[in-house]
Amino acid sequence: MKEKIRKFVEETLRRNNITTEICDDDSLILSNIFDSLDVVDLQLYIEGIYGIPPAALADDLSRIDTINKIVNYISENVKHYTQ
């Protein structure tokens, strides 16, 4: 799962011409590396691959602010939304 998320993040950075190397605990959203459209793309990616709707994140985007947090968020919620 982490490799899929890392690949998505790297593709998003490349699309935005960002050459910064990102570690698994580096902030994506709160640091403004991801803009609002990137966040929407990430939410839709999570929904498309793992079935977790974007509305589940509406209150607290910090839960998906790093690659590790995204993986943890998906792991904690995927069973709830796929049953």
C-alpha cells in the first residue's frame, strides 16, 4: 500500500514541477506542497482505490498530511468502508 501512495505522491509532485525529495513523514498539505486540487486528487484516489469517501476527511486533513499518515488512515478505515 505504501508504494502505491508514494507513487501517487511522486507523480503529483512531478506534475507540479516540484523536485523536492519527500520522505514518508514530510508534510504534504500543511506545508503547502500539495495545493487544494492535489488534495482533492488524493482524496479521489483514496476513494477510487480503497473505497473511502472524501467526506470522511472533511474535518481533518492533517490525518492525510504525510505518506505514513495516509497509509495509517487507509489501514484504519478501509474495512469500515468496504463491508
